Amino acid sequence: MVNIIIGILMIASFLGLVYYCVKGYNLMVSFFIMSTLWVILVLVGNALSPVPSMEGTTILDVVKTVYQGGPENYAQTILVNIFFGAFFGRVLMDTGIASTLIRKTVELGGDRPSLTMILLCIVTGVCFTSMTGIGPVISIAVIVLPIFLALGIPSPIALFAFMGSIMSGILLNVTAYAQYNGILAGIDPRFAEEYTYQDYFSFGIAAMVIVLIVVLSISLFALNRSKPGHAWAATTGRAQAEIKDAPWFSWISVIMPVVLIVAVKCPIILAFIISSLYALITCGKMKDGFTNVCTMLARQFTDGATDVAPMIGFLLVLSMFNKAAVFAAPYFESIIGGIFPSSPLLLCLLFALIFPLGFFRGPTTLTGCGTATAVVVLSIAPWSIPFIYPLFSITTIIPQHMDLTQSWVAWGLGYSKVASKDFMKYSIPAVWVSGILCCITVYLLFGSAAIAA
């Protein structure tokens, strides 16, 4: 009975977090409060009715694991990849490679709104297979969104298509893989020991294509049924045309990190460094003398770190919450443990059904309350890592990057003057349909070997 009461209180606190997110308050603070509340509930629950997983664990052990061990482990395994990924994103912006690709895409599409939107979404998705952080998003958005609007695409459709294309790229993003695999490795070390980006790559390609098709289908359907929008801020697109283009042979740097990691098994950080140097050399940015080049590189790394600084703070606090969720798992299992089946097919169908719960950092999202769900799911059966990782990656990435709590979505709503409800009427069906198709894909590709030998 104690476990059930504690579990109910934890679920109630999560509902409070959802309300907090909807109101637009700071997520870093909210997850610190949630971590502390769950630690208190875990300690009270274990004092009243000890659970086997807490045997031999003192109060000090719990506190150290949550508030010290969580951020330390996260920094060692994930944050360095994020910093170098952000640095690479800055290089792509400063060299003009990203903006050149967008301008060339617009020239190819001409004055045909549908074709231009399709091409720009594809290019944006490819760019974000390696770029990360709100800085690169904003830098690309202030080019792409005015182009969409100049073509008469209504702002809600333009914002939805742009954010959806970013989300598709994140499904193959190297930094995102390191982040989510690191979260799961905190629960089960097998994720770090037995699973690599190369193992995930083929599914990431499939998921990216599925999501792009869904986003573009909804966007084109909505565009055909809508009235043309007003071409505000179209001068931004024209101003970009006056900037010198990056040479064509530098464009490959956009996908070079992915190619290096998959083709030659290059370490993630080294792949970002090599790709950055290639971009800088081919764009003539390394000719200003040693001192100036060093200053430029330092500035780009600093700017990249600034781009991801709010995310870093949130992720460090999230690591505390993830550790607290591990201790909280027995109490969640007493409430929702019977919901999750041990059949791979039924588990995929269940995740497809509850996919929208990933909004507002919900119970299927690893960057939210999904860590507790992952602990419960992993305790049900000896799942194989190649089955579980793709499942949790899609339930995290797809809703999170179309969610109002995502920093660049919130920025985009303000920039494009789009109401939240107008954006969500496209994003919710897109997320759900994409989730269903991706869950089916997970089962078809990995379901036969979902239970580890």
C-alpha cells in the first residue's frame, strides 16, 4: 500500500510538471524541484516499507548518486560531444556553407512554393543531422522562414514544416544519439558497451525519411487548402543572396561527421574536428595567420558553447532527475508496471498508442519523465538493446522537437507570430502518425530479436 501511495504522489507531481510546462516556466528549475521531491518520496517510502533495490543504500548514497553522480557521469559521457557538435554548427554558419545550401535550394525551386518547401525541408533535415543547438536553428530559421513567407506560405504551415524538418534531421543526429544513449546507459550499462551509432544508423535513416514524408504530406495538404499568406520579411531572403557563396566542394562538410563515424568508425569528437577543419580550409578561413586563426577557432567554440548553454544547464539537472527516477522505479512499477507487456509486438503497439504522451516532457520522453518509464520497461524482460534504443529514441525525439517546451519551437512561435494552437493542430497529428509508422518500423526491423538471448 505504501508503494502505491508513493507512486500516486509521484504521478501527481508529474501532472504538476505538465501544468508548469504549459505555463512556460523554466524547465531547469522545475526538474530540480521534481528531482528533490522524488528523492524525498523515495526516502520516505523506503523508511516506511523498504524495497529490495534500496537494500544497503543509505540516505547519503541516494543524495550523492542524484546530485553529484548524475551530473558527473553526464559530463563525462555526453556533454563533450554536445560542445564539439555545437562548435561544428558554428563553423557551418560562419563559413556560409549552410546559408549557401539554402540559397541554392531556393534557386532550384524557383517561384514554385510547394517544390521550394519540399527542397528546403530536405536540406534543413540534412543540415541538422550534424548541427545542434538553438543558435544554428535561429540562424537557419531567419533565412528559411522569410523565404517561405515570401512565397505566400502561411506562417503556421511554414513554421510547422521548418520545425518538422529539423526534427527529422535530429533522428540521425550524432550528438542526439550520444545524449540519449548516455541517458539509457545510466540505467543499463549495455547501451554504452554494446550499442554504437553505426548500429543505429540504418534505422535513423529510415526514421528520418518516414518523418520527412509525414511532415511534407501534412504541409502540402494544408498548403493546398489554405489562402496565400502575406510576404512579410521577404527582404531577408534577398539580402542573403548578396552574400558570397561557399564553394561547392565545401558542402560535403554538412554530412561529413556522419560519413566519418559510419564509414570509418571515427570517434565522434574527432569527426567533428576533421569536418570543421575541412569546412574552414575549403572556404578559405585558414589564411589569416596563426594568431588570427586561433582567435577565430576560440570564438567559434565559445559561440557554440553559448548556443547550447541553456540546454547544458537543463541536461545537467535532467541527469539528477534521471538518477532520481531510477530510485523511484519500484513505486512507478507498482502503479503502471502491469501496463507494459513483455511481447515486442504489444510493446510497440502500446508505444504507438500513447505516443502523444511524449509532449510536455511526458512519460515516454527520456528528456522528461520517460526515464522512470525506461526503468520499468527494462525490468519487465531481457530486451535486446538494438530493439529498445530505437524505440525510446523515437518516443523522445519526435514529440520533443515539435513541443512547446522545446526552446527553438518557443522562439519560432514568437518570431513568426504563430499561435500555439495553430502550430499544435499540425504538430500533434504529425507526431502521432510519425510515431505509429516508426513504432511499426522498429518491430519489423528488430522485433524478431527483441528478447536478448
